[in-house]
Amino acid sequence: MKFIHEDFLLHSKTARRLYHQFAAAEPILDFHNHLPPREIAANRRFRNLFEIWLAGDHYKWRAMRANGVAEQFCTGDAAPEAKFQAWAATVPHTLRNPLYHWTHLELKRYFGVDELLNPTSAGRIWKKANEQLTSPTLSTQGILKKFNVTALCTTDDPTDDLRDHESLAAAGGGPKVYPAFRPDKALAVNQAEGFNAWVGKLEGVSNVDITSLTSFLKALKLRHTFFHDHGCRLSDHGLNQCPADFCSDKVAAAIFAKARRGRVVSPTEHSQFAAYLMLFFGRLDAERGWVKQLHLGALRGNNTRQLQELGPDTGFDSIGDFPQASALAAYLDRLEQEHALPKTVIYNLNPADNYVCAAMIANFQDGSVAGKIQLGSGWWFLDQKEGMEMQLNALSNLGLLSRFVGMVTDSRSFMSFPRHEYFRRVLCNLLGRDVEQGELPNDDSLLGPLISNLCHGNAKRYLALPDLQTAKKSGRKEALT
């Protein structure tokens, strides 16, 4: 039997039936990823398998380094085919790592490759994939259509001009591509040089002379409106933990002024300023009816030498063990007290905190929206079979699985869309096992809608993403008022 076959990961008759009948054909709404909108707008075609599959993939780089592969074949200047050969030599050593599953699922779904990747097969696979990459079906827009992606949301800095989103909206006809507002750099007063350079960019795009905290907040609000006018309905924050050291306007203004003068901001001051801004962003999201995403728990840049040599996002980040419960409760509660808590998705990176977060979200459901506060899908180090099952089990045991908004790729790669299929297979295998053990009824009127909603329907209703042309028209009117 081929390794990737139609019943891959489906270990019971019921699991196979549930997947093929209710999950397989559902479209994809990928509401959190790091795909470059410029490459989608340009309908980029990739010259070879390295460009589409290996460039920028720190998951693979970590495995290659662990296998004794020199850095020149990861982030260095080795030729593309040589880097691919180095990856092919690593793949047989990734048994039981999710990379082994993802690698062969992706090769199968994109190129129809059934061979296992290893040094012997690498040349044949390289040639076959490169030949197919000349086809329009494997351009960036072709891939979105191939995998039935109805919409996706990129991750964008408040200073981005969103021209590529405008171009895609004007072209129409294909999958919808929406921006998401990621203002992490606005919190970084502890890095005065970088912070002030970013504020300079914010001044330029907002046409606001930023001389105080008041004008800083004005500029951010204008950008929030600008994003809304371009169809944005989600914000996103990457945080160690929710900042909850709340401070007054006066204290925040003093910290901002200190950073603008290039002076050192203490860790306590940084925490205070971050908490102040996170409340500000929460209020903006609530006013606009946006969904707020909180990515909690990453410990970044652990290898100082490599960080200095290679920069961020090159494979030296890890799971952190930050205390989450008290700060998360305080942040959500503060917004709730003001009737300013938006719909919120909490992505947890430390599996030890799955039950902490699953219990926390129930404290802030208010009956206004089904599943208003969400435990997001397993992400980064947890977007694999065991991590997905742990997230699904925690949510099922302490909340309502039926209201979960489902999977995202959280990826920079156009080869990552099979992660939705992977999640769906894991989900149906879990449900199928429960049915066959008599723990769930074997009732398609219950199971069918559940699976369909977890794959697509819940996310579509929860996010309420607009048609881009409608969003631009309503946004202009809203801005005038």
C-alpha cells in the first residue's frame, strides 16, 4: 500500500466514512497565515521545488541541523538543488516527526508523488516537481484554487500600504485575500532604536506628526480604520503572555516620551505600556466588530549567536513556560468590565496550558455570540497529530467542540494547505474512535453538521468576512462619519 493513501490516519471504518462523507470536500478558510500578499497579487510561479517548499521553512532547518547538516544547506548559499538533496537525506531520519507526514502528504497533493523521499528518489522527485511547477495550476493563485481556498487572511503590519490587497480586490474572481492587523511593533518601547524607526514609518503612512502618546494613538486608530476599509476583520498579537500591568494615561505618556527620546525603558515600564496599548487595541477591535487573535507562549531567539548571524524566524524559537492564567484573566476581565471585549481566539503554545486556556475561555462567554471566546487550533510546535488531539480533547472536556472555528496553517509556505486535510483526518479519526467505542452516537444528523462546521462553517460565520468591494464602499462612508 502507498504511504499516503485515501484512508491515511483513519484507523476505523467509522473514521473513514466520516472523513470521506463530511470533511474531505469542505472548502478551506485559512484565517491566519503569513503568506506574502505580494506573491499572490503577482501570481508568482516558482522555478523549482526549493523555492516553493524549502526557502524560509524553519521547521525543516531545525531537523536538518539536528541531522548534522551544515548551515550553508539551510539558510546559506548552497545551490537550490543541493539544499533539496540535503533535505532529502534528512527525511528518512524524521520518522515519527510530523515532518515525515507533512513531507509526503505535500508531495502527493501537489505533484502526485507516491515515492518516499530519500537520497535515492530525490533526483526523480526534483525533476518531476519542477516540470509541474511550470503549470498555471501551481502558481500562487492556481494553488489557492486547486485546494479550494475560498478566503485567507494574511498578517500585516499597521504601516503596510495594502496595495497588493487592493490589487487583488480590484481583480476579483479568485479567492478572497484579507489583511489582518498585527501591531506588535507598537508595543516595543523597550527597543528604542527600532521603535522610533517604526514610529517614523507610522507617521508617513498616517500623515500624523507623532509628538505625544495622544498623536501616536490617533495614528494607530487611523491605520485601524484604513485596514477596516480594506476588508480587515481580524487583529493578531504575538505575546509571551497577556500584559496585564495596567497603568494610567499619564504613566503611559511618560513611558512613550522616554522611548521617543531614545532612553532605556525598564522591563516594568515596557509591561505597563504593552498592557495600556493592548487595552487600546481591544477597544478598537470591539468597536469595529473584529476578531482578536492572541498567540501566547513562544520563547523566541534563544540562540544569541545564531540570532545575530541569521536574524529572527530562522529556527531558534521554542515553547515558553510563562504563567498564563492570571494575566490572561486580568486582560480579558478588564475589557469585559468596559463592555469592550471583542470576539477572541486564544492560541496556546505550551501543551501544559491547554486546560488553563480551555477553562479560561468559558469565563468570558456572554451569550451574545456562539463561541465568542475561542481556544484556537494547535499552532507552531503543536500543529501535529498529538498536539491537535490534545487541543481537541481539552476543548471538548471543558467547552463546546461544536463551536470551534477550526484549523489554520500559520505558515509562510504555499505548500502548507494540506495541513487542513491533516487536521480533518485527525478530527474524524478521533470522532470515529469515540463512535466505535460507544462514547458518541452513530448518528450522521449529529456528526455530519459537527464535522462540516469544524472544517469550514463555524469559521465562516464567526469571522463574518465581507466581500471586498462592499467593504471598501462601507469603509469610506464609515471613515467620513
